[in-house]
Amino acid sequence: MAIPAVASRPPLWRNIRVLRVVAQVVVVALVVLGLRQLFQNLVSGLEATGISTTFDFLDSPAGFRVADSDFNPRSSSTALFAQGVKNTLLVAIVGILLASVIGLLVGIARLSSNWLLAKLATAFVETLRNIPPLVVIIFFFAAMFRDALPAVREARRVGAPAGDETAFYFSNSSFAIPSFVREDAFSTWLLLVGILFVCSIALWIWRSRVEVATGKPARRVAVTTAVLGGGSLLGLLVLDPLSWSWPRLEGNTIGGGFRFTTAYAALTLALALYTASHIAEIIRGSIQAVHKGQFEAAEALALSGFQRYRFVILPQALRIAVPPTINQYLNLTKNTSLAVAIGYPDLTNLTKSLIGNGKPAPQSILILMAIYLSFSLVISLLVNLFNRRLRLVGR
Amino acid sequence: MLTTRWRLLAAILALTLFGAAACGDDDDGGDAADDEETEETDDTVEFEAAQDSSALGTIRDRGNLVCGVNNVLPGFGIVDENGEYSGFDIDFCKAVAVAIFGDVEAVEFVDLTAEQRFTALQSGEIDILVRNTTWTATRDGAESVLFGPTTFYDGQGFMVSEESGISDVSGLEGARICVLSGTTTELNLTSYLDSEGIGFEPVVFEDNTELQPAYESGQCEAWTSDKSQLAAFKTSIEEADGGTQVILEPTISKEPLGPGVLDGEGDLAQIMDWAVFATIQAEEFGISSDNVEGFSSEDPEVLRFLGQEEGFDAGLDLEPDFAAQIVAAVGNYGEIYARNIEPIGLTDRGLNALWTEGGLLYAPPYR
């Protein structure tokens, strides 16, 4: 067979392959030009008014104290950003944990056959989901904590009525709960716990092997918990490495114990509940997306309710639920910036204070954005690692 | 969809348009190229002045003065339910507007929090900042504010409620102290109490509308701010049956409050300076809004001040009778003080009296 002649190449200006490349180059050039123009605009404006355009301010002292922390006002601005990161992470991590747990439970509760439970869960979700997070935060802070609780001088006490020492203090500026103080034997006890932990890992592996080999339940969770938990408890009793520290009211302040401010409590609680309402909806949707046949098959196998969810439904549902949940975690982390409304010294609030006290604004905001970006990237990365374990092989 | 030819045409068109815009005739865009050769601020200002794109020129073209003010501080800058602004700083704003336009209504107020005020001035959102702002070195330098004469000499203090039982500064040990963010108050609080070795917890708010309920409900034991602010709020809290408030003795810092414009706006700054001086000088001469109309005097200083000396022009770019207009519109310094500051409880003028009466208010001679 004769090979047909190769069609002649179209001229360069009509050659689609060339044009595609040219078009992309043109777009990139336009974007770069645009950004360069904006940047030069900013720099010339700043220089014309004598404002710094460098990042040298990072070494200058911040000059103000941060509530509830040991931050030294003479530390650099970089240290202030670090303090802000720490404060934000305190809210974000606790909030994410709480939101996940509450969201999971409420999501499952909404599908319960118990009418009251289902309706309560629905009420919870529908109320919190439809209110802006700022309003929820201000409600907790102002209505629930500031106005309903007394001032520190007359703080409410709950617990052992032994003179001034109490178990829990509730006031409108801070809460105090008893905490532990380390004694000398603490490091010994820690060593003991470490050894027990290694042993329990060995136990876990052994019992799993036994279960796989014999097919009979080897109770690896029970055995491991008994060894680790029991051993630690025994160590506590024998070595006495910790002692209680009770909060005590001294005039206008509370000494001892572990204190946290109502601002922190309000922010964390409000964000946790708000995000939980969203996560509950995600969980509910993902459970409903699991084929009905799976539920029926699990029932046919005589699995209890808990077993049904734990072994059949949730593994399939979570696969669907994880990506939108990552989104909710990121939202929670970014919503911590609403702390400016209640005076909690999170990263955004501290950056605004820095700017208000003379540090240049464009550079500070740039650093702020970069930090939030890295938060988001790290959270996505971590949860996506978890996601990989859930993925269906072959997809 | 577009054929290849049309796509190419579109790309070329977009490139041309953007190129025209990017290398275009916008002032800052042009200066971006110029600034690479000239580093000096002065050159840029002269370049702009020649085109009259300075703040004063912009103000004159616009027809009104944009003032950055406080809207929640009784006595200095506050809005009533009809949207009318009143206060010490508001009156000085109006004085500058009268100096420029001769019209006390030619002014627009922009509400600002303490954190926003300097970026608002730097970005050109406002022309002049008259918002109980303390004159400090950092604000003069890094924050590029050009301050006018100090209109109110103040100092920082602490306010506590009587039932807290705190009677002096040492009682603040371990206390929670409410303070506004982005103020000299925040910095002074830290350095003063640290130097006294008194530990405390700062509770930081953006503005007084959030701070006041926190203080009243007891979330913080003490409130620190300029003593004039504390006096204003003491009066309003006690009037609303909030319990007796005590302002502690020590004044822990110097807080010279005054108006400011952006660095480099020399023409506007001059007008701001002489508008303020006019009110002080008027009180010194005994001219008030009641008697300015038919004020007669043999003293050539007074005549010159009121614009009645033939042929005198100080070269300030102001009307000859600008001082008379200002006094007619807002009164002299004493009247402004009496109208705004006395109602909040500061009847003793202290440092804010004329130099002839032992205070610090001293206007340079108008000649």
C-alpha cells in the first residue's frame, strides 16, 4: 500500500502548537508585568511617605505584653509572631479535636432511630450552622460568660468547701481547675511509663499475631490497656510523682491550679461547636451515601450497632467524608482570627497590635498571610496522609 | 468558539492595552520609574507640588476636608443619635476647614479606631488626623506623621472601681487591666509596671465600645488610658449608676495630644498650625465668638490678627481675616475647652491654660 504523503505543515502563525505556547507565554508575561507594576506602585508610595520597605523591623522590640503568657515586651517582633502562632494553635488544635468528636457523634445521632435524639441533633445542627461564627463567638463571650458569671472577686466555686481552696472557679474573666505539680519522683515515673509503653507495643504485635494465627479473639486492646494503664496507676500510687494544685482566690486574682481565660474558652468552644455542626452534616451525608445493602448485610451478620458502624459503615463513609472535613479544619483555623472581637491574643490580633504600634503594615500582613498559608498546608498534608490509608486500592 | 486567528488578535490586543495601562500616565506609575533614579523624598514632593497633586491641592479641588476622628470618646469626638459630631478634636477639625474654605460645613468625618488611624493617614484615606493622638518620636518618624501644635497636654492614669479595694498602684499586682490596642497607653503600661516590678495581665480591646462593658462587668479590675478619657468615662459610668470610680493618683506618662497630617505635606501643615494658633491667640487677646464681630482695639497686634491691617500677608496662603472666621465659627481655645472638656469633669485647666496663666499654651506672634 502506498503511504500517503505527509500533509504540509501550516505556517508558523497558523500552527496551533506554536500558538498555544505563544498564548501561554503572553499570559504569563501579562501577569508578571501586572504584579511588577503593583509592587513598584506600593514601594514608591511607601518610599514617598518615608515608611520602611524592608523586613528589618522584625528585630525591633514589640514593646507590649501579651495576656496570659510569659512574653517579654523586650523580645523581638519575631518572638511576638511565634507567641501568636502558639496562641492560635492552642485554639485550633483543641477546637479541631473537639469539633471532630462532637461532629461525628452528632452526625450519627441525627440518623438515629431514637426520635428525640434525632430531633435534638437536628436542632443543634440547624441552629449553629446558620449563624455566622462571629455571632456565635460573641454570644459565648458576652452573653454566657461576661454577663452571666460574676467578677473574679465573687467567683462561683464548685468543689471542696475547705476555706478558700476550691475545686473549680468560674468567673467572667477566667476559669480555674485543679492541676498537677511535678514532684521529684516524676522523671522516674515517666521512665516507668516509657518502659510500659514499649512493652505494650510488643504485646499488641504479639496478640495480633496470635489472633491471625488461631482466629480466636485475642483481646489485644484489653490486654494492652491493662498493662499500660494498670502499670501507670500502680506507679502513681507507689512513687507519688504528682500532687494536686488547687486554685485559691486571693483578693482579686486566683492563684494556683490551671487557669484559662473566658476569651480562650469562648473562642474554642464557639468554634468547636460551629465547626462540629458542619462536620455533623458531612458525616451524615457520607453515611447516607453508603449503600443501603451494607447496612442490611451488617445486620444480617448479627453485628451490634457499634460494631456495624465501627467495622462496616464508617470505614466506607469516612472515605467520602475526609476531604470536606479537611476544609472544615482549615476554616476553623482561619476563623480563629475572629479572636479580635473578644480580645484573645491570637496571631491576627497581635499582628494588628504590632501595626498599631508602629511596625510597617504591608510587611506584617504579608508575614501573617504566609503563616496562615503554612497552617493550612500542614493541616491538609497531615489529614491527606490519613486519607491515603482509607483510599480504595486501585482508585 | 473563537478561531485561532481571532485568538491571536485578542492576545495582541490585550497585550497592547495592558502595556498602555502599565506604562501609563498614573502619577505613582510614572514615579515608579523616576524613583529608581531619584531616592530623595524632596524631589518626589517637588515633582508633585508642581502638578499641585499635594494634599492641599487635592483638598481644594475636592471642596471639603476629610478628617479622621474618634466617634466614641465623650468630650473629644462623639456622634449623637442624629449623626452630629461634637467634641474638642471635632472643633479643631472645623477650625482647619474654616481656615481653608471659610466654611465650617466643608468637612467630612471618618471614624477610626486607634489601630487604623495611622494607616488611614498613610494611605490618603484622610487628609488630617485629629483623634486624641499623642505626639511621639516613632509616630513622627516611622509612621510618617507631621504633628501640629499640641492642643491638649494629658497624661496616662489608671481607673478602678471603689469596690475593687485598690487604692494605689501597688494594688494592681496580678490585676487584669483593660487597655486599647495600638496606643501609647499599651506601651507605657508595660514599661511603667515592669519598672515598678508589678505583674499584671493586659486585656486588649480594639475600641472603647468593647472595653467599657468588659470593665463594668468586672472582667478587668482596672482601666488605663489618658486621664482625660478616664474622666469622661468616669462621669458616664457614675451617671449610669455603675458605682463610684476612682482615678488613681500617679500620672505615668506625658501625652501631648494634637492634630497631624502626613509627612511631606508642608502647605497643609502650615494651615493646620496657624488655625490652632489662631484659637490660642484669640483667647490671649480676649476675643471670643461673642465679641469678634465688632471687636475694636487700638493694639496693632490685634488689628493685624483680625485681618484689619492693610497690606499684611504672612504668605501662609490664608485669607487675611482667617482668624476672625475661625473664632466666629468655633470660638477661641477657652470656649472650645469649656464647651467640650468641662462637661466631662476636667474643670481645672492645669497645663492647658494660657502661658500667661501658668499653662503651656503659647502661640507664636502673628507678624
